[in-house]
Amino acid sequence: HAKYSDAQLLRSARNLQRTIAEHEAWIQNPYLKLPRDTSAFAVENLVVKKWPKDIARNRAYLDIVQGILRERGT
């Protein structure tokens, strides 16, 4: 990521923040993302396992991007 321009990093940070917010909203109400007839097992798997892992991974990426921007004084 260090080779990207400040504009690209800022755009990346915004996209990561948006993705994190979407996943948090889906955890609160999975049916914003899923059809109503999705099995309870599938919903639980997404809410308990997959989406929290996605959030953690995206927060780690966001930390990296923000760290690069801080180092650059942006």
C-alpha cells in the first residue's frame, strides 16, 4: 500500500470504513443482506463467524492504510 498515492489511500480508507459499517449493519439485521427464507444455520454462521472475521480483517487493512497516511502527514 505504501506505493499508492494519498488520494488512492484516502479512497481505500473510505471504502474500508463503508464495508465495515455495512457488515456491522448486517450483523444487527442479517435480512438487509439475505433473503427472508435463508436458513437459520446459514444466518447464524454469517452473523457469528464470517461477518465478524470480515470486519476484523477490514479493520486491520484500515489500520495499515491510516498508518501510512499518518507517516506521510496526511
